[in-house]
Amino acid sequence: MAGFVQPTCQGYLLLVHVVPGASRTEIAGLHGGRLKVRVAARPEKGAANRELLKFLARRLGLPSQALHLTGGAASRAKTVAVHDLSPEVGERLRALWPADAGRLPGEEAP
């Protein structure tokens, strides 16, 4: 399992590093073992947190009620709980940033 995804008895925890105020919302790679997500909302009155959860729900094909911010509401380092135990969701989480993404052609995984 990717380092930014941790299975739990209720689903998964997704470790995220958020960069608010970007020109568009997108996954930007990894940052210190967390999935780096740029969000197009400012960090005011929870707007960036709402945009993050909405974006992740769309990318994972889940209802927004299945995702909850469980840590880091006022920080860039956030923890998102994904309440779905299906293996397909685990695969979609890992696919957000594949283990070999960002490698040079021909470079092997460690």
C-alpha cells in the first residue's frame, strides 16, 4: 500500500499535504510521505478543506459523506478518513499517485 494510504477497520486514512490558493485543484505529487494536493481555494473559513474533500470524493467516485477531515483542519498536513472498506476504493486511493510516478524512464522502483 502507498505510504500516504493507511488501512483502518472502517476504511482508509489518507495523509495529505495541501497547498491552498493554487490556480487549479490537482494532485501535485508527494511531500514528506503525504499526497500533495494543490487546491484552488483560499484557506479562509474552511474553504480549502471543503474543496479538498469535494475534489477527493470526485476522484475516488465516492459520495462526499464518505470522506471526513479527521486531523489538520488549520494545517497544511491533513488526515482524511475514507469510510469505505471495498478493495476497489483501496485501488483508487493507491492510483492517486502511483509508486512509479515521477521516475525517469528506465529507473526502477526501490
